[in-house]
Amino acid sequence: MPELKVKDVKVHYQVYGTGKPIIMIHGFSPDMRLMTGCMEPVFLKREGYKRIYIDLPGMGKTKEYDGVKNSDDMLDIVIEFIDNIIPNESFLVVGESYGGYLAKGIIHKRKKKVDGAAFICPVIIPEVSERTLPDHSIVYKDNEFLEQLDKDEREGFDSVSVIQDEYNFNRFKNEILTGCKIADGQFLAKIKQQYSFTFDAGQDLYELPSVFLLGRQDSMVGFKDALDLIDKFPRATFAILDKAGHNLQIEQKAVFDTHIMDWLARVTEKK
């Protein structure tokens, strides 16, 4: 079980493949399985990348994180981890939800080392009350399958999922819910109280290939706020996907894979 001690935190991580490093950062409450579940299938079709997945403090198998008090501390741990695991190397970064917020922080602090960025349903505005959000809606529901679930499974799935069927539930259960169940809720509640960075990462100009994958029905972070960054990311694809909520990478797998492959091609093409 690979661990890297960063300050006092024992960061759990996994590395797959060789080549250009990609730092993979999951969202708030799940663990790295959220990212391995959606990203590793992409690399069955594309070689030459060293995929580095981490468990953020308070989530997954990362340990001894009591000294982490806020999102600034969380970002510092991630950046120091990167500096230690791939010293003197440039890298790509992929962040989902809160991981997307951290990815923006990485660009703010280490822009010259980030050769490309992918944002999956990213947190743009930390304060939920200030986000532009659609109402939660369900595009498709398999009632016969849903009746087989117990109350807790169904409530968790129903609260976030736009497409509610067996395929989407199984991936939700294996890639998201499993991580949420082992998260340190008390610790995460503390971080939630200081969820915003003490600096404004939203004003950074980033001119290398990137992609924003946004769910049209994402009622957790929305999609409209991300469009305010369009002039700050002149080499970014902004894709708003229908039939996609905050689990876009699951609900629209084929389109997700296509956009990630396109992003990787744009990152590696000769200038």
C-alpha cells in the first residue's frame, strides 16, 4: 500500500503506467476509486502516461491528517506530494468536483509545471448558496430495478443521479459510495467550514490545452458558473452534456471518454 509522508500526513496513492505524469484528484468525500473508475478505461486505448491517483486527507486510506484545517492546507498537501513524487517534472492534472477546485489552486501555485488540465464537474464557487444551480431532475428512471434497492441505497442514488438504472447504480456504488462510507465525516465537516481558498484562483489566465466537462442537470455545482472562466482558458473545450448530473463521468461514459482522449491529443500535439 504505497504511502508518502507529506508534513505529518501519510498520503495513500497508486501509480499506473509510465510516461507523462498525470495527477488525478477526486472529489469531496469519495476516494481515488472515483477517478480510477472513469480514467483507467481511457488508458486501455492510450499509452505513455504515468497516472498518479491520491486519496485526499480525510478520505480513502490517507492517514494522520489532523493538522489539515482548511482548503489551503489541503492544497499545500497535494502540491508538496506532487513536488516529492515527481520532482522537477511537468505534469497534467485532472480534478473532479472539489478536485477540480484543487486543480485550479495547483495552476495558481505551479502554473509553469502544468502542461494541461481537465475539469470534471468542477467546483467553481465554493459557497453553495452563491452557485447558479438547476433543480435536481431525473431524465431516466428504471423503476423495476430501483424497487430492488434498500432505502439507504436508493436515497443516496436518487439525490444525485440523473440516469437511474442498474449500470449507473453499480458504478455509483463501487466508485463513489464505497469511498463516501469510509470518509471521516467529522474532519470533512471542519474543512467545509473553511472550504474556500484564502486567495482567488479564478482570475488566473491559463493558456494550455484544457477541458471542462459540465453536466446540464448537475444540481450540486451547476454548469453556468464555469462558463465565466471561458476567457481565462483560451485553449479549453467547454462541454455541457445533457443527461448528465454530478456523476457525468458515469452517466455519459462514451462522450466523457471522447473528450478526455481529445484533450490528451491536444496536449501532446506538436506546437
